[in-house]
Amino acid sequence: MMWLSATACGSTVWAAAHSQYAAQPTPERPDGASIATTALRQWAGKPVRVLHLTP
């Protein structure tokens, strides 16, 4: 199986949508998950917790 990054596919839209969906609360993770990113502004106003990775 081959995995491609969002930039390799020429689109970042699906990656952000998938990350937001995957971070939503579930019965196993009632608080949801955090998204680790260097693009903090992209997640402004979204209902997810963000871990900012820029030094």
C-alpha cells in the first residue's frame, strides 16, 4: 500500500478535512484528539484542539 502526502497529491483540502474528522470526540476518546500542525492559522475557529509545532 502506498501513502501519499497532501502536497504530493497537489491538494491539502482532503487532508485538513480528514484530520478534523479524525479529531472529533468518540466513545473511546470523549475529549477528541489534538491536531499537531505548523499551520496554526488554518485551524483558527475550527472545533479542534491544536498542538502548535513551530519553534
